[in-house]
Amino acid sequence: FDCDTTVKTDETTFVETLLMVAGDPGQLGIAGGIITDSVTGGTVADVELTVRKGWNKASGTTIQTGRTDASGNYRLSLPQGNYTIEMKKAGYTTGYLNIIAQGSETLNQNAPLTPSSSAVISGDLRAILTWGESPSDLDSHLLGPIAGSVDRFHIYFGRKSIYQNSILSAFLDLDDTTSYGPETTTIYSINNSGLYSFYVHD
């Protein structure tokens, strides 16, 4: 198993759970999923896919290439193991997805792509929540500072936006309720001296 992780001075680095794949490394499996737009939730067709062995591989030897179909789906036949998919399309920032292939079909390995600043209003910070089939709905909550006050704002499905001095400060761009996500929250004008907290509620 090979996984790249960057550890920086004075920073805490969280590494996702490493999923070992048991069985014959030469056995083929089907890995698949859907690529979606992180802001609209729509599927993204014709995304260029580059597959590398191991996780978090932003560079290195290409094992396989492919593209999403008209409905944003991808299906890759790969030897059993762990891989990184690099996702590229004009109008979107490059994304990466860690996947597994095993001796059967492993579907619903989905990922969001974030539109580039040329395609959507860019923000200072964007949090994208994705999850599995169950539970069907997770809720993201953003708490942050209100200018000139000790109170804090709260963005969630019941209050999707906050304006400060008539300027959009934060917005729940996309609220997903049918499994997988993405659910996207953007801070459009960050207060660098304030504290922001992002929570996920089941």
C-alpha cells in the first residue's frame, strides 16, 4: 500500500482511513462512480480521468486513463488495489479521488469537482461535504463571526445565507438530502481575525 501525505511544521495533518484490499493483486475489479458539480449538484460529463497506483498521488506513473460519460459516470477495470484518480475539465479546478478496486464491482465512489473562478463567483473558503449511501442525509453547519458583535452567525439548511453590511458573507450553495452529497458551503468574505467552525450533523 502506498499513500502520500504532506506533513508541515506547526500544523496538524489528518490522514483518512486507509482501506486495505484483500485478495489476489492480479484479479480485476470494476471501480465506478459519479462526478458532480460541487455548486449545482449536477453531473459533469467528459471529465478527463488519470489513474495512478496508490493514494494521494498527484504525480507519477499513469496506470490508466478514461472519461466520464454524458451522465457524469465513470467505470474503470483495474487490478485489485488502491488508486488515485486525477480529474480535469476546463472550467473546473483539478480534483483528486482515492478509490479501491476489488474482485467485483465497487461503485458509488463519487467525487465533486469545484468550478474555477472563471465559471462561478469565487469565495475565500469552500467546504464540500460528501458521504455514502447511509444515512441518506447529513447536514452541514457553519458558525462564524458577525462584524462588530460578539454574536455568531449560523448557516445551515434552515438559514442558507448571511449578509453583513449588505455584502454576502456566507452561503449554503447546495443542500443535498438524497445520499452521497455534495453539500457545499462557501465563505465569500472571510474575517481573518474571526473564528469559523464547521460541523456535520447526522
